[in-house]
Amino acid sequence: MVKKILFASVLKPCNDTRMYAKMAAPLLSEGYEVHVAGFKTDFFHESKVNFHFINEGNRFSLNRFFAGLRFLTLCFKLNPDLIVVCTHELLFPVLIYKLFRKVKFIYDIQENYFYNIIYTNAFNVFVKRIISEYVKVKELIAVKFVDKIVLAEKCYEQELSYLLKGKDYQIFQNLFLNDKNYPIWEFKEENRNHFVYAGTIAFHYGVENAILFVQHLNQKGQTSKLTIIGYCADEKYRNYLLKKYANFKFIHWIGFDKLVAHSEIINSMLQSHAVLLPYKSNKSTENRIPTKVFECLSLGIPMIANECQIWSEIIKDLNAGLCIDFENYNFEIFNLSSHKIKHIFMWDNHKWKEFILKSV
């Protein structure tokens, strides 16, 4: 009998790069029946992966509240042999399901949710303390019943050691997956001083630092433009950015209030002079290595990163771009090497398939 595997998240789109492209899709070649449940978005119609929408709308909508119930209903309908949960929000629904059906259970920890809640501004001080402690307790209860744990970041071994004691876990870092056969970046004169900020648009990721950086270049006479491509889930912050920067003609916004295909993000990065990584110093991100770093390294795209980040040392050591203080720079002329640089950091499909084979 064909084994059924169900991957699930609440806020990640069904065609998410990690959950779908890196984890789910490669298993089709092994003969599994693969299902992905997640946020409603456009998906790949040619894929043999089965998609299920369990959430849509903004992150504070009732749809999100009922996503767990939809997921639980889906579990009973599909009766999967293995469930891979990619968010803490679906841990309890899986535990409920396990009371009635036998199923293997993997928890893919993509975020340090406790840090994310405590050290960002999504909630006020009182609310964030309650929610973060609830999430921590929920994870502590759930991991007692998981079969295996997957970590998306090596730093989680230390940060989440209280979850990992005595558990079978493996690190599958968000390395680059060149499933679209993207070309290696080459400098083009028409792209000179065209910078790209790509991915999640949020305060702690430094999007305003990217804007002010390019504005500074323009003020110094270096005609520059900035593409901001990605999704901003925080409606309040979206409105703030629109109000403050609507008249900045050098900015081109793509997505912003809606999800953007990963392939569109990569293509924008390839058409830039450099990708900006102006992350602010924040405990929730200080030890993590953004997927964009591995993508840029593998495609040879130069980066300009905030020097306060641990991973800026990788960029320096590999001569893959520049590291500056985005909040205290005082240069008159900006220069960046246009040499082709490539360092391969690729997702290992074979290693992932072996892991799943031993888990089902």
C-alpha cells in the first residue's frame, strides 16, 4: 500500500519553498502519496502533490482560529501514515488525532517561536508574555509524543535545548534549492546601483534601513533604485510604510500586501546589483542564517549586510559582498565588486529522502 505523508502549516502558503519544494515534492519520486496543507495561495497546477487550504485572510482573522479544526478534519479524511507539522499551531490537533489513529509524527521547527514573540513587536508586553509562555508549554507537552524533530537552524540546538532532551532530531538547514535551474548572477551595467530587499517585510528585518541606505546614495549623486519584494503580514506596519514612503520614487514595491512566488523573488535578486540584508540587531534573529544568504552564495549574487549579524562573517570570509553598519554609515562613494562569485550551499534531497524513509 502507498504510504501517505501530510505536511502542514497555518501561515505558510501551500507552495512554500521549504514545506513544499524542499520537503514534499522530492518524495513523489519515492512513490509516496504526498499532501500539503497550508495558507491559500496560487499553487503549481502541474504538481502531483495534493494541496489543501486550511487558512486564508490576514493573520488575526477567524480563518486562522479555525485552521486547526480544518486540519484535524483533514487528518481524519486522509488517514496519513506520517504527519510533518511545520508550525506550533497544529501540534495539539495532531495530538488529538493520535488519540484515535496510529500515525508517525515529525515536528519541523522552522522558528524559535518563543523568541519571535518575546523579542518582536507583534504584541504588547503583557500579551506577548502570556502567548510566549503558552507556546513554550505547548511545545514541551507535544514533543513528548513526536517521533522525530527537524530543526531549520543549527542555533536551535542551543536555543531550544529544553525541547530536544532525549529526542531524535536532525538539522535540515534552509539551504538553496535550485529547482528552477536559475542562472549564476552576472553584473550588468543596466543593473548598476539597483538594489533588492527580498522576503518578509517587517520592522526587525530592517526594511526602513534599506530605504534610507538607497536614499543616502541618491543624495550623494549615485542614482540608485530599490526593489522591495515580499509580503508584509502586519497591516498596521504596511499602512505606516505606505504613508511614510509613498512618495519615494526610487522604490518599486512588489507584493507587499500579498504573497509573492519564490521564483519571482529569486529573479528579482538576479536582476540586482546587490541584495540588501539590513536586519536589525534582535535576539530572535541574531543566530539564524537567512535563506537569502545561502541563495545569494549559491547564485553568486553580491550582498550588503548589516555587520552586527553573526552571519556577516560568512559574507566577509567568502568575499561575497560588503558588511556595513546600516544605521551609522558615512560614505561618499559606494563601490561593490562586480566579480562573479559562487559558493554552493545546496539542499540535500538524498539526505532528506533517507530521513523520511526511516521515519514512515
